[in-house]
Amino acid sequence: MPNPAQCILDHIQPIVLVGGQSSRFGRDKLIEQVNGKPMVAIPINTLRAVFGNCVAIVGQCDPQIAAMADAVIDDPYPGLGPVGGIYAALEHANSDIFVCAGDLISIDETTIRTIITASIQEPKALAYIAFDARRHPTVGLYRAGCLPIFQQSIAKGKLKLGMVLDQDSIRQVPVESSALRNINRPDELNQSDQ
């Protein structure tokens, strides 16, 4: 897999979404230890390995999480889920963004680079979303041109991330399922150790 040129990476803001409530987990899952580090360190460090020390988080979070990021983007839309977080990131960055959910415990550089390469090879889409047997809209690249669409979606109360963009404007990028594993409940952490 060829590495995207640095000049392309320099125009993409890497983002980790950290504003979830962890309601199914029962406590703040992003600070749970996975291989001796807080869970959220995995997507932060993986994005850093691709983009450098410019990873921003968006969403209200524990100060310990904020300290791990290179930048913190205030989320003026709390409670709107990933739609609000992505909108806040697009608004702040004024550029394309690469989004990872904070609970991805096996995200890897290859997956990120595969999605970026797809955005270079087929540049007309508005979003490039990880895909295995289904779409994973919290792993992908969103073009700056998505901003007004997210704004309209929020104004209309359409807050399901998979329904914000017209299907014709999305490029589904096939990636390995193993890289898309996220954690919702404490027992899933134990399964990851097996």
C-alpha cells in the first residue's frame, strides 16, 4: 500500500470522537485500560503514526483524555452524537477531516491509509467510509464540502450519522473487519484479551 504524500496528509485534520456517554459500558470506557493504555490512546496514536502530532479530539471528556490529544475542539453541539462531533470538527478545521471513534481498539495505519488512498484515486465523493459487511461512518474521511450538509441535517433534527449524506456522495472503502472492532460493554474487553 503506497503511503499518501505528506502534502495531502497536511490538508486533512485527524479527529477522534470522544463525546459519547458510555451508557452501555456503565462508566467512561475511553479511560479503560487496553494493553496497559487508556482505550482512547489507540486511535489517537494510530492517527499520529499517519498524520503526525496534530490529532484533535472533539467532545466533552475526562481531562485525562484531553491531555492525550494534540488539540481539543470544543463541541458546541453536545448530545447530538457523532453528527454533532463531526460537524464541530468540520467547522473548526475548515478542511477535510479523518474521523475515528474513540473506542476503536484495533484500528491500524493500513486501514487509515487505505481510506485516504481511495479519496485520492476517486476524488469526487464527499465521504470515504470504512466498509466490511456494513458501513462504519465513524471511521472515514469527510470532505470540507460536507459542512453545509451536516449543518442542514442538524437543523432538521436528522441525527443518525448514516443518514446525513446522500448515498451517491459516499464511497465505501473495503477494509479488514478486525481493524474496526470497537467496545461497547465491559465483557467485550475481556474477549479482546483472548
